[in-house]
Amino acid sequence: MSNELSRPEPAPPAPVPPPPVERMVFTPPIDIFETDGGLILRADLPGVSLETLELQVQNNRLILFGRVPPAVPEEARLLHQEYREGDFLRSFILSENVDHDRITATLTNGVLEIFLPHAPQAQPRRIQVSGP
Amino acid sequence: MPVFRWGHHWGEAFHDLEREVDRLLNSVNMTFQGLRFGRQFPPINLYELPEEYLLTSELPGVKIEDLELTIAAGVLTIRCSRTEDGSNDESRYRRQERPRGTWQRSLTIPDRILEEELRADLTNGILRIHLPKAPQEKPRQIPVMGN
């Protein structure tokens, strides 16, 4: 029985960065209804708080993004699952007559309510006509 | 291969249900995303920790006064309702996707739970119920009478 030739140890593999954690992203259900002053939009964002909500208006587009922190400690063992934890994302095109500067929003019990006021009607402007 | 399982502690109450749902799920190709609106409301997750079970549920917009948790004879019942405030007439809705109404769900819990010490909190629309496990009971000696 021959002795094993000594071979150099193979170089240890380079450390591989952990794979990025997958996060689910959900489209939250919304209600939109009209009031006399404008539109009201309500979105269900369970688990989202003021600190984790982002609301942006850009170029006639309203974007809402809510991050949801884990509801249970990491060591918790999942026995039964009917929903997955994830973040919320949805965007909307705003119509021309929404007054961007007066948009307001509140977040209560995981429900976001956005008020999109109608822009006031522009006053008709008289145009002076000069004679010949 | 088992697909749908409540977990062995809960198996007693759900054996037949588990078998039936397994049959259903094995015969249908389901994508989870599509279930989001078709599933039960409110949805419930159950976790286990060393000292307690933890039940979580998504109940956005449900106020504490519209939520009722009861436990009796080892059955936990969650009753909640959500109605639209602002009482708008339906014709003014442009879009209506959020579930509304009254719901009730009941779950049989193992008797190894300290019922008097259940705690629940509702924060940001997430309900969490802590179900502390009962300590293991010591075996009790049974005296035997001789003749």
C-alpha cells in the first residue's frame, strides 16, 4: 500500500456573501371614493407605521411604499401560515385636477387615508381686445 | 405528502379537514399570490416559542371596540367587524377592494395552555395573541388498594 502523495491542501473557498433575503412585496387593497372637496383613497397596510411609510408624489404619480417589520421574534417556529409577511407597494396616476400642494394623509391602525383635493377652478380671465 | 398541516398539537380537531384539504391541494396547482384575496379574512399565522404559542392576524382598520376575543372550553374565538366610516353612498366609490363586514374564526387550542394568562395586543392593524404554555404536569401516583 503506497503512501498517499502529499498534496497541497486546496485553497479554502472564498467566502460567499449570504444570498439577499427575499422580501415579498404586496399590492395593498384600496378604496377610492369622491367627496365634494376631492378624492379620498384608503389602503390596508397592516404592520406599517409612520416610521416605515413612504408617500411620494412625483410627476402626477403618487407612490406609496410601506415597510413591515417582523411581527414575531426570529426564533419563532411557524406552525400554520395563512399570510406571508411582506412590504406594500402601489402607485397611482393622479388626474390633472388634483391639487398636489394640498394633499394630506393620515395613518391609523394600519389604514392609510389620503385626501386628494380638487384644484380650484381657474378663474376666467378677461382678455382685452384692442381695436384696429 | 402532507401539504396542509395545523401542527401536531392541533391535529386532534382537524384530522378530517387536513385529509380533505391535502386532497384538494394536491390536485390543484396553486400560486400563493392569487390566494391573497380569496383566502379567509382575517388571515391567521401560528408560531411556537419555547414558552408560548403566538398567533398573529392582519386586522387593519379594526378598532379595539369592534374586536372580541373569547376563550371557552379550550376554543379561542376571534370576532371582529369593519364598516366603512364616512358612510358614503355606494355610488361615489370609484374603487372598492378592501374587505368589509363581520367575521368570526374559532380555533381549538391544546389544553396545555394557561387560559388565564392569554395576552393580546393590536398595533398598526396587526393582532398578536400570546398563549403561554402550561408547565408539564407532574405524574401523580395512584394508590392501589389490595385485598
